[in-house]
Amino acid sequence: MPILIDILLLTAITLIPALELRASIPVGIVFAERFGIDLNWFSVVLVCVIANILLGWAVFWILGPTLRFFEHFDWFRKMIDPILLRTQRKIHPYVEKYGEIGVAVFIGIPLPGSGVYTGALGAFVLGLDRKKFAIANVIGVLIAATVVTAIALAIAHGMDVPSWLEWIIKEPAAQH
């Protein structure tokens, strides 16, 4: 049962927008002891990659019906149109220059504002078909997983932790 809990925890972290596997892989590798995760690094990466790929496909698949339903409401258009335009501006240069490989690179860059949520939304808004997005999503998730795993393994094996991450590693001060 504990393995199932580990898988569910990593999957839940992967599903959080802006975090995705950029957070779940380090939690499973670098902070495994702190979170009580008892999976080897390869299992952690496998769980997070599968969850992130499925997440991207699900987001892309539900966007069409969801947006078509809600676009009939003025409040929704006023709230969502700016988000769609901002996302389109972010990803358009990648798609324009590189096609679906641009979407893959955009998804694969482990920086804030990129990832499968934004990649799926941008690809949808720009009219990329499902098959091309599915391929771009897999490639992008694998790129991100490779980069994040390499960094997480380096930290787990003794590389200095960046100062902005130290607060996560430190144990809470003992209560008096």
C-alpha cells in the first residue's frame, strides 16, 4: 500500500499547474525521505513522466468542448480571452519557427510559464491537431524530465543546493 501512496502523491504534485514534474521529480528524488517516498529514482521519474504526458493529453482533449461551452458567457470571454491571447503570444514564436517541435521545446523548458498546461492551451489556440500535439507533448515531457532528473540526481548525490531551495530541505526548528 505505501507504494500506491507514493505514486498518488507524485501524481498529485504533477497535476498542479506550474509545478508538474518540475516539482514532483525533485520531491521524489531529493526530498524522498522528508516526504516518506520509498521509490527508486527511476520509478519516481517513470510515474511523473506518465502522469505529465497523460495530463497534457487530457488538457488538450478537454479544451475544445470546454471553451465552446463557456464562450457563450460574456463573463467567461472577458476573463479567459486575455489568458488565451497571452498564451498564444508566448508559444506562437516557437510554433511559427519550429512547428510541433517548437511546442515540444516550449513544454520541455523547465521554467515558470512553460509546461503541459500552457503548451496544450497554446497548441490548441494555434490550431495544432491532436496527433501533432500528442507527439510534441511526449517529446516535451521527456525533455523536461531529463533536465529535471539530472539536476535532482546531482543534488541528491552531493551537489550544492541553490540557496533559494534550502528552506525546503532544512528541518523545522524544534518546538520548546
